[in-house]
Amino acid sequence: MTPKEVIDFAKKNDVDMVDIKFMDLLGTWQHFSVPEGVLEESLFEDGLGFDGSSVRGWQAIDASDMLVIPDPTTARMDPFTQIPTLSILCTIVDPITKEKYSRDPRNIAQKAEAYLNSTGLGDVAYFGPEAEFFIFDDVRYGSSANSSSYFVDSVEAAWNSNRDEGPNLAHKLRHKEGYFPVSPADSLQDIRSEMVMLMQDVGIVMECHHHEVATAGQCEIDMKYESMVKCADNLMWYKYIVKNVAKRHGKSATFMPKPIYGDNGTGMHVHQSIWKNGNPLFAGNGYAGFSEMGLHYIGGILKHARAICAFTAPTTNSYKRLVPGFEAPVNLAYSSRNRSAAVRIPMYSPSPKAKRLECRFPDPSCNGYLAFSAMLMAGLDGIENKIDPGDPLDKDIYALGPEELANINTLPHSLDDALQALEDDHDFLLKGDVFTQDVVDTWIDYKRENEIAPLRLRPHPMEFTMYYDV
């Protein structure tokens, strides 16, 4: 929509409030609301001021004034507010220079798309994430000087098979048996359907939903692929709708990668392809029907995987999921059909338009704008430098012997390792000024200071189990 069309749309829907949304560096939506009367065409050029020093990872207090510039193409009716509210995503600019803010994640993703176009290699990068999540019935956690604990629960969890529920109606899901069961074992069908309907209402094309492998309410809802920035926009709406529908039903949804022990964690496989002039460029006559360009893109992903993990698996908890020998792929190999490889080439359809790669190590705790941009820049580096991904690995990687595994690189074992890899390998991100050195440094410093250090300083409950009697 144009600014005028947004104003007409607001009048048609009797809008009383306009919600201004943007994203902090870490990946959480921020917002403030203004009365409908503020919605004039000049708003889309002049923007609105706010304090950038109060946003995580952003401005210092002595240079805190910032502007939000609404993007009229993103205007949607908010499906949860009691007062009719128009929601608009925004770009952040400096109020003095009017330049786009380098730490604004949406701006970074827009620059990544522009860089793709500048190379002449393609004119659109399509991304399709498969975000998983848990829906819990009870969540409690706390950490203080003398205690640390967490508790999550779900009515369908395996550990509740003998709980007095007055009455307990059974049909609990055993560990690792949550994939595709019907109700009553799958207790979340109607909630997921409601989520899908609302996602469609805000303009996201949806494909399917289902229960996922883990017990205790693990779910997946799949959206259709979209151009990269639009896909990252859709992912933010996706998370917003999942969390608010769950809350509406007295439940709590989380995209935390590993909230329960002993069952599958939550990943976000990301499908990717590059097109030009309406033609898919990853289809060809090579391995698994892939083109040379597509294989080089995979080569770039595999070469830079350890560094891009700092954005695609960006939490300390991410590495509770990325553990050798379990469900998540930690070995840097590619294959067709083989889900134990870090990069997979799906073989569902022979159509060239369906030819894409699936990167399997990201998780949905990530900032989609940064994670997608990092993967695109790694893939483009692979194409530009003709990086050979090596031979495919069409075996169960988890069944390989030590000698075979010794020749396969692995993902980082911790967020600390991933940040070190990013510190050592980030030149590919700086091309076209997509990621600036300031953004990379700020990301690394913030994560080390605010996430790694606090966890490192605190005793862990498991340490009492192992060491109290030493």
C-alpha cells in the first residue's frame, strides 16, 4: 500500500490507534501507539521520534534521539487489540543525517537484498523458515543469590501419566513420539488452527501445521516462502500470533531452543533459493538436481557456518540443542534427503521451481533479519568465490565411525565458540556494507557481557547433583 492507501484502509476499518513496531538488535519487537489522527501522509516521510538509548544494543544516552519511519507496505490490522489498531513496521533513521540506522536489523536485511541485486547474480532471495515452538500450561523460573530453578508443564507431557488430574484422562505423549499423532494425544489442534487463521488474516500464506516430535506441546506451523525481508517480517508476525493465541487460551508459548531435558529441542530449518527474472537458479544437472551456483551457495554456508551460528543459534540455550549424537545436525556436511546433514537438498518435487536448500542448524530464538542476512551473505560468498562444498554425505552421520567423523567439521559447541568464530570470520558479512564492523562488534560484546558472563558466574542446579558431596 501507498501512504494514501494506508490512510484509506485505516478509515475503512474504523482504526482508532496506530501501533508503531520496530525491532531491537537482539530480535524482539518494540512498539508504541499513537492516535489515528497522527496518521497523515507526512508521517511516512517525517517519522516519529523516540529514545534509542533504551533499546537493547542501540544508542548511547548522549546520542539517543532516533526516528521511526513507517513502511506503508507493512500496514496490517492487529488481531489482538480491543481498540481497532493498525500495526505498521518501521525503519529507523538518524534524525540529523536522515541515514538509515546501521544497527536496525530490518535495515541490515534490506541492505542484504540490495547487495544481492548489485552482484547481478539474482534479483530475489526466497526464504522459508519452519519455526518450531512449545506450548506449556505452566511455566515458572527464577535465579537469585541462593537459588536457581525452572519448571515447565504440559497436560499432554509424558511425566504426567500418573498425576492426579481429577480425573487423568491419559493419552499422554511419550518422549520422541509426538510427530503427527491425532487427538486426543495431540491436544493443540484447534489452537494451532486458530493461529494459522490469524496468520492468514495478516497476509501470511500458510502451508500446514502439526504436532512436533517432543512431548509436552511441541508444535510446528509452516508458512510459504517469501522474499527475504518480507519473510523476516512474516516471522515476527508469526511469533507474535503464536504467543498471543497461546495466552488467550491460558497457555504460554516459547521459541526457546531447549526448554525440556531428554526430548527434542526446537529448531527452525530455513529453506533458501535465489531467482533471477522469474527463473530459479538452483535447479540444474548436478548432484540432487542442483546447479553449480546452488552447490557453491552450499559451499559458502558450510565454510562460514561456525560464524553464522552466532546469528542463527544466538543463545546459550541453543547449544543444549546442538549436541553431537542427538536430533540436531552438528556436522558440517550436505546431502539430499538425509536429515542428519547440516544442509539438506529436499527431494519432494522434481519441479525446478521447488529446488532449494534447507539449512537445518538455525533455531527460532534468532533475529530473523540478521540470521537470514548472514546465511545469504555466506551463500553469496560461496557463489562469488566458487567454494566447493565437497562430496555429499549420503549416510547416517550419527552412525559413522571415529575415522570418518574426523574428516567432517562441526558446528560450535557453545555460544562462546560461535562468537569467537564470528570474530575470526566476518569479512563476508561486511560486503556492500550489509553488516558494519560496528554491528558485528556490538553483537559480540553484548552477547558476551549480557548472556555468557551471567551464566558463567552462576552455580547450576546440576552441579549440586554432581559435586555437593565432594
